[in-house]
Amino acid sequence: MVAKVYFCDMRSGLNENLHGKLVRLMDEAGLPKIIDRGDLTAVKTHFGEKGGHAFVRPTFLRSVVERLKELDAKPFITDSSTLYPGERKDAVSALRCGIENGLAYAVAGAPLIMCDGLRGLSSRRVPINGKILKDVDIGLEILEADALVIVSHFKGHELTGFGGALKNLGMGCCSREGKMEQHSSVAPQIAAEICTACGACIKACAHDAIVFEEGKARIIDDKCVGCSRCISACPEKAIRIQWNESAPMAMKKWPSTLPEPWTANRGKPCISISSCRFHRIATATAIPMPLLSRISASSPPPTRWLSTRPASTWSTRPRACREPL
């Protein structure tokens, strides 16, 4: 058995605009059947980088939020801290970046909450039945939420080639430590030429894995547990991740292909909504967690379309999309 995937084009007409079509797409995928009254619902999306444009537009997120409110849910928009030092390495920087990109409450209609806390350390180890990882580090607010809606943008990615719903869930819901496990199997390195011996990394390390040698900080590989606290603590950005994992290995570590981390959400399916600007389509599916690994480009043709136009008139429709609704 595979999950049903519902597609719609991104064209609007006199009878229905894009926001109305998005709501209908969510309803067809089963959102009203999953959300219960009073559910604290995490709407997991990507806040976007400062000055960038690769994120779902806030007005579309508002359509998701408003539909959840109509179902008497209590939605909040969430994302996690980045592993690399940058504009989203901690909650203050990430929330500011999200607001500057238009995700303020006045626009999106829901509060912004970081799923992994102030410094990306608010998380819980969850046992899984993975082939490589036996437990993963998931953002605490994802696990505490009553329901989960994934809103993703389809994009290119330097490690995996493409990024979408699986990456948004399997990597985006992990804490900094969880991301570190996926991207690297060795300890970070400190660039001695940049290190100023300020001691910030030593104070941040909870495992006594960093020492001073000849006036520079050095990480003791045998003691490092890969928590990544030192990376965000360094004011000079001298601590660098060794991106040594291959794309296939990194994706095998994603917990999005396993049911265990997400059963805290009362065992409910997750609603996943994705958009692709290149093909100008949007998709939605209710994903039973054990089936999440099957939602991919190789899935069978979708069972239903949300379209009022004949499929033969679509110049950019994917090959897998055969029949209109």
C-alpha cells in the first residue's frame, strides 16, 4: 500500500484563486480527518536565508494556518537552527530572519516557535529501528506537538541533489546534534589561523573535548560527541564541520523514512504539502509514517488531480501525472 498523492496546478481562474485551491488540496488529502479540536499543530517550514527567496511565500502559509484555525486547531510555524554558522544558527537570529522574510504574525497569522530551542539544544533522543542510526535527536517542540503539517518548497541541494518533504522532515526537524550525525562522522576541526584563543568553545563544550595547545584551541577527537555546541559558540567562525558523508549515506540517516520519531504525535499521519515553481504544481498527501519512505519521484501516478483543465493542455506537467480530477 502507498499513500495517495494529490496534485494541483498553480493556475488560478475566475472561480478559484490559488489560496482556495490550496485549501481544497489540503482537504482532499485528509486534513480535517487528522486535526482534532485544540490540537497544538506544528507547521514545519523553512524560514529562508536572509535576503534569499527560496522559501514558501508567507501568504500561502497563512492559508494553511487559517484552515487549521477553522478546524479549531492551535497552529504555530516552526523551523530548526542550522548546523552551519550563519543567520539561523540560534533562535534569536533565526526568528529575526523569518520575520524579515515575511513570517511575522501579522502576515502568516501564527506565532513563530523554534522547534529546538534557543541554541538548537532543546531536543530528545528517540530510539529508531534504523540500519545505521539506532536513535536520533529530534527537536522537542516537534515531539510535543499534537499534530504535524509539513510545508516544503522543492529545490536544489548541494548534498542530496534535491530537497523537498523528506528533507524538510528528516533533516529539518532534527536538532543541531541530529544534523551533525547526518552530515559528518568525525569531529569538527578548528582553523588555527583564525582561532583567537578566546575560550568561548571551551566554555561551550560539555564534554571537556577542547583544550588549548600552543595558544590555539584543539578538539580531542576521542572525547568529541558531535553535539556541535562549539560551532555556534565560536565568534570567529573558526570551527568547521568536516562534511565527509556521501549523499546516499546522509539520506539513509534521515529519520523521515521511519515511523518511530513521529509516533509522539498521537500516532497521527503527517500532512505534507509541497510546491514546485519549475513545474508550477503543488502536491499534498496524508503520510502514514511507515509509508513516508515511499513518497518519492518513483511513486506510482497520482490517484486524483485537483484540476479544472484537461491534462493534455499542460505544457509543464510531470510525466507521472496522467489524469485530471
